[in-house]
Amino acid sequence: MSRVEIRVAHAGDRPAIARFNERLHAGGQDERLPLDGQVEGEGYRTPDGTGQYRRLIVAHDGAEVRAGMVLFDTRAVVAGDVRNFAWVYNPVSEGLIDRTWTLAIVHLVKWAQGNRPFLMCLGVGSMDEKWAQFMVKMNWRHAPVPFLFLPLRPKRVLRDLPALRSRPAVSRSASLAAAVGGGAVLAGILRTQRVWATRRAEVDVTQEEMFGPWADVLYDAARADYGAAVVRDQRYLEQLYQQGDDRYRILRVRDRSGAEAGWTVVTSRRMQENRYFGNLHVGTLVDGFGTLGSLPAVLGAAVQRLADEGVDLVIANLSHDSWVKAARRLGFLPGPTNFYFFVSPGGAPLLEPTLPVGEIHLARGDCEGPLTLAPPTPLPTGGIRLS
């Protein structure tokens, strides 16, 4: 492989990035690097250069871009300490179509680890993926993030879910189950209704246009409940879920004394021939935070809002044991996950025996966000800083 320079992409790289994407397309690959400029309000930097911002990192041979990935710098609380880290996503290498550039992604990741030893990646779909196997070889620790689902319209879900339609024997069984009411699914829905009916008398739920100082109040009150979590303060949240982006609904939950109990962000989308959900109307718990004792009410508010929107199915990926237990208490069922979490060696003690995945708070809003589970963005996509 020819020598490559690893650096932050700048506006002058856009023609080379476009050519890189064209070569991948010609080689039969769907992966692409983003061309988009910075979304207004996307990132901020403190005087020492830290803060929250996205950067596109490229491997460049002097004439062409040969690999790239996005680093999303932000902060996390790990065992009580606030630490800078970066999410890693959208890794793409020309090595997919030309073995000459196989090592470009290796140099890229080594550069990233040298500049930001604490890296995390979330949402990898399978341990069989090349990217997953590569991170394992780089000694990154990993764990699956549980997938949970609640069919609010069980007959339609059981009949129309592609995973069931694709297997005739299973499909016939699903149709029979749908005809008799869905069994455990129906029982789960009734349990959700009972628990939420009890909890909703204890809380006030409001939809907010944007996150405000109240998010900081809640974060300060609840952060000690978690072994690790991204710093979900107002500044972080208002840049992820920008005012005017109506794909997301922000639900604020307070107890009867007015104290902040938690919040969730939800979205819904009518799928069209989706490989996982067919044409179902799917609601997603995108993000959330709260005191652990308030989680049934917080999750109940999310389910109620999505039910009011007429969704067929509510889904979530949640890692923390208390969030999973609260969801199960509401009637959510566990399913096979395609959502894996990776941590670089510099991210210790995450995913070590002292801090397992069940003590780490992760949700769909982390890393890249909910992607195809949310409606198409009305805003410029990518949010990448080309400085």
C-alpha cells in the first residue's frame, strides 16, 4: 500500500471524497463517506479544545481519499469521573474493493486511538461483520445491547413482520396466535396499561419544544445512579435534538411535587418494505434519562405517546439493567439483538468485570442516532465538520 496521511478532512477534500464514493459504488458497495458540511449549531469547543463536535477523518495518499470514518467527540461519566471520548462510526475503506488499500483503515483507527485513546462504537449489526472482527483484533471489548419490543397491535405485527412471513411454518403459527389474541403479547399489553394507569396518577408529562435547564437539574440528580453514561446535559441534548426537528418528541416527566423524574425522546415511522419491519408503523424509544425509581413512569409516558400516534410496534435497545427491568415490567418482550457495543482498550473499566454492560446506560440516540428508525431528516444530513 502506498503511504497515506491521516488527518481531519477539510472543504478542499470534497471532490476527492465524491470520487471515493463513486469508486465504492462502481465496486458494488453501498457504503459512503459524508459530503455534508457542518449543521448549524452542531458542535462547540471549550478554550482547551474539548467539547462536542463531529469530525470526518480521512486516509489520503496525496491525490485520493482511501478510507475515512467519523469521530464524534463528547464526554461520558465513567465510575463517577467525567472523561472525554469519541464515538466512532461510518468506517469505510477502499480496501473493500481494492486490496491495495486494505491497511488504510488500520492506520486510520491507530491514528484515532493515538489522538483519543478512549473510543466507543455502538450499533454494529453482527459479530460477523468485518468491522466487528477488525475491532476484536484491535483488542476492543464488546457486548450485545438488549433489544426489546412491545406489539401494540399484535395481530398486525404477527401477520406482517417479515421475519415471520419469510418462514411459512412460523407464519402459520403466527397467524393462529394472532387469531386467538397473541397470548403473552396481549398479556404484556394489558400489563403495560395497568402499570401506566397506576404511574400516570403520580406524574405530570409534558411535551417540550427543546431541552432546557431542567435537563441539567435532572442530570445532576440522576447521574450517580449509573455506572457509566454519556453526559446528557442540556448543551449535549439540544445539539442532538434540535429545536424545529419534528421527527422527535421530547417528553418531560415530573412527579407531583414538581421534581424532575426523567425524560424520553421518541420517534415513529411508517416503514416501507423495511427488511426488519416490513410496512409496520414503528415507534422507537430513541433516548432517555431518569432516576432509576422513576423509570416505569418515564417509559410508560413514552409508550402512551407512541400508542396515541397509532404505532403498531414499539421498540428499544437498552443496556442498563434497571431500564430493561422497567421495560419488561411494562410488558416489553426480549428479542434477538443486532446492536453491539464496542470499547477501545483506553476505555477501561468499561465492559470489564467491575463495569459490565448492565451498569452502562446506552440507547438508540447514542453514537449515530436512530438512523432509519426515524423519518428522513428535514435538516442537512451528516453534521460533519469539514474544517
